[in-house]
Amino acid sequence: MQKGRNVSGKLNSPIRRRTIGIGAAAASSAATLLVAGCSRAPSFNLLGSFFPAWILCGVIGILLAVAVRLFFVRIKLEPQLKPLIVVYPCLAAFFTFTLWLLFFS
């Protein structure tokens, strides 16, 4: 058996062990931070069941983006908006995040 190698033939060096230790510490820290974020879920009572607030904000944001699209079509602004695949999802995200900040932050 060669010096510095373990039974499986892989190098057994302090650098390898340190790298594995750092990776384990990083994974443990990430898991701790992710679990800490779940301490309080913003939910509200809607017809007797607790409903996540972000779903409601998302649905209202999408409906507002549809209303803005209808407004853009009516005033004939939509042909000037080139990448429609980017414009309307961004509008929906804008309305969703704005509603979230106004009502739940």
C-alpha cells in the first residue's frame, strides 16, 4: 500500500479533510438558516381555513397585470411593448410584491 493513501486508493490529506469539514459546516449553517425562516407563516383566516398570504397576493397581482394588459390594448400601447414575454410577468411580479409590502410587511 502506498504512503498517504487509504484502503480505497483516495488521498488522505489534511486539505481533503478540511474541505469536507468546511462543506459540512456550510451545509449545517444553510439548513439552520432555512429552518429559522419558517418560524411564523403569514396566513389569515379565509372562509374558515387558514390561507397563505403570498398566494392571495400572487393571484391579485396576476389579475392586476391582466387589467393593465387590457388597458394597454385599449389605448393601443401594446404594439410598442416589444418583449411581451418579459413585460407582463414583470408587471405581475411588481403588483404582487407591492401588495405584499403594503399589507403584510
